[in-house]
Amino acid sequence: MVDSPQRTPQDDNPWRAAGLVTAIGAELAILVGLGWWLGTSFDDQNGTSYGSVTGLIVGLIAGIGSAVGLIRKYAGGKRT
């Protein structure tokens, strides 16, 4: 009989999943807030009006990238 490929068992721990969701939410909130704060500081120093929006967008992109990294780490996937 042909041996089936070995699969790692899924981790069904609900606390680990709750920790992942909490970490994603916290990182997203912190990075978006930090981007807004840095953009607002830039606006105050330079008299512009686009820094806060730009900071929000950059923070959101960084937060999404961080969330993808956390999910990959949680799922055990490797980048190919």
C-alpha cells in the first residue's frame, strides 16, 4: 500500500486563535495610529494638509503586511 504524505495536525487551540486575532487587531490599530500621528506631525511642521492621510494609508499598508506575516507564521506556511 502506498504511504500517504505526512501531514501536521491542525492546532485547534481556541486560545491560540484568539491570540492571533487580538495581535492582528492590535498591530493594525497601532500602525494606523502611528502613521496618522507621524503624518499629522509632518503637516504641523511643514504646513501641508496631506501628511495625515498619507500616514494613514502607509500605516494601513504596513498593518496589512504585518497581518499577512502573522497569519503565515500562525499557519506555518513558508514563502516560496
